[in-house]
Amino acid sequence: MPLSPTLELAVDLISRRSVTPEDAGCQALMIERLEAIGFRVEPLRFGEVDNFWAERGTSGPLLAFAGHTDVVPTGPESNWQQPPFEPVIDAHGMLLGRGAADMKGSLASMVVACEEFVAQHPDHNGRIGFLITSDEEGPAANGTVKVVEWLEAQNKKIDWCLVGEPSSTEWLGDVIKNGRRGSLGAVLTVKGVQGHVAYPHLAVNPIHQLAPALAELTTEKWDDGNRFFPATTFQVSNINGGTGATNVIPGEVQVLCNFRFSTEVTEQELRERTEKILNRHGLDYHVDWHLSGQPFLTAEGELVEAIVQAVTAETGKAPILSTAGGTSDGRFIAPTGAQVVELGPINATIHKVDECVNAEDLNRLTRIYRGTLERLLVSGR
């Protein structure tokens, strides 16, 4: 049985070994398809990262599709049912391959949705954009963040942005991400005095000193969240101290930790409250802070309304709005004032061995994306 246009493109994209930050020709394939339907394309390479911006139309509100062509490493390929870059649709109708769900399936749906939309509405209202990077799964330093800076310098403002991250959990479209929590990381180093464990009075054990402060940090109530965000959380992800010998008191201990925070608290407040707790315990310490992204929220507006209607029309069921999960490149786009939502396939297998997506879901996703375009860029809808 012949594949649909969406599945043909998805298979072509998945077959390209684009482990971050490599693009492996995915963007060239997308660019060729978009230029054929009237998009003007600007390749944007920053450092070792390939990106592009594409735009169709010259005036009116701008709806941008955003996504990434890079994928995470596969791990040992012998653990996969099928070589991860040789995509197949199995007997259960699942498309297997690295990037099937995160997020080459979404990219294929976006491109085909635009092809179908432009064929039906060649003189549509407004503008359509594509913001594509190959740096989302990596440091995210030379990808979307740099393209957004370029757009700002060009005075190009995105009104609505649809990110193709795999947002669904049980069925396609059941969850639309209309925001994300902020992410604030910290590397905490506490100094002590190294010595022999038999002579603790001649040393200062930084692990012992840190323990009460760490207990307080892990039990602190940072906020209560709100109707869109859960309460802010603090998590320790790594503790490292000592020489490896059992008879040596370490001279320092290093702790990696992270806040996922709501709009009820600011980055600065979290820093100040953390350091106040550390100071109260009299620690000799230093903190290196790293802000990965501020929280953002699109509580309502034309984009949310359009995509909810498109999902409901395709599935017969209403989606829910959620801000759960990790960060996404939406965190770089929302600060420009754009309305941002994320909608993509079921995320149960992302980053796993045998990553897969229901093949028919990608055809449904194409229709949802096309329905969103029609609701925003066609008069009389």
C-alpha cells in the first residue's frame, strides 16, 4: 500500500542520521518542499548549527511552525528491533525509528499541512513561517535562540507559534502545552578542610556541614503554584565529594540541583532565598547559577482557540491545556510576545530504544495543523 505524503516525508527525514547537532540534509529536504509552494527561505548557520527561517506572504499576522531536525543518540543499535535510521511501519501500524515522535513526524505533518493549505488557499490571509533548528536536543545555544535574535533584528514579529514537540499522552491531541515552567540550575560548591577521618577535630567535613542546609532546601515551600502551574520544585541531581578513600575527610563537596518554577516566583527570588538558607547555616560556599528559561504561558487567545477547535474537529474529543514537562524551544520564542503552544504525537517512546509513533496519527496531525491554518488565516472561518 502506498504511503501518504506525510508518511513518505517522515520516512525520508527519519532515515537521515541527524544526531544533534548534525542536520544530515533534513533541512535541505524541507527547504526544497517549502520553496516549491512559495516560501522565501533564509538559511542561518550559527557556529556548527544549521537553522533556517522560511516565510510565505508579505503582510498580516504571522503564524510560525517551530521545530528541530536533530535527534538524540540511539544508544547501542543492536538493542533496537530495527536499525534506528531505517524506518519501517510494523504490523501494528507503528512507524519505528529515531525521531519518529521527537520530532520528525511533526515536521513532516507541518510541511504537508502547508502544502495542502496553500494548494487550497493560495491567497490566504497573513503569513506562514517556519523556524527550524538542529540544536534543540543539544546545548540549544546556536539554534532557536539565535534565530529569534535574528528575527528581532529584522523586525519580524511572530504572532502565533506552533511548536511540534510531542505533547500527547494517551491519544493524539489529548494534551496541548500552552506554557512551560522556568528552569534554573545551580552548581553549589561547599568548602571544608581535608583531613584524616581519625582526627575530625583537625578537619572540617563539608558534607556534614551541608546536610542540614540541603534538608531545609528540599523541604522548603517555594510557592503554591496557580491554576496553570504546579508549585515550584527543587531537586538535587548529583552530589560529588571525597577522594575515593574511606579514611579521608573531603575538602569540598559539589551539588548539582535544579528549580522548575512557576510564574508565582522569580529567578531572582529563588536565588536570594537559596543563598539566605545557605548563609543561615554558616557555609563557606559558592553557587554558579544557570537560567535555562523563564516560565511562559499562553492562557488564551486566537491560537489556543484555533488549535483546540482543530483537535476537537479531528478527534471528536476536547484536549486539555497543560504546562507540565521539561523545557522546549518555546521558551525562546514566548518572550518576544508571541502566543506559543505545543502540539505533537504521543510522547511515550521519545528518547527511548524503539522510538515509534502511530503512523495514522501523523496523518491526523497533518489535518490538525491544516485546520489550525484555516482557522487563523482564512477569512470567514
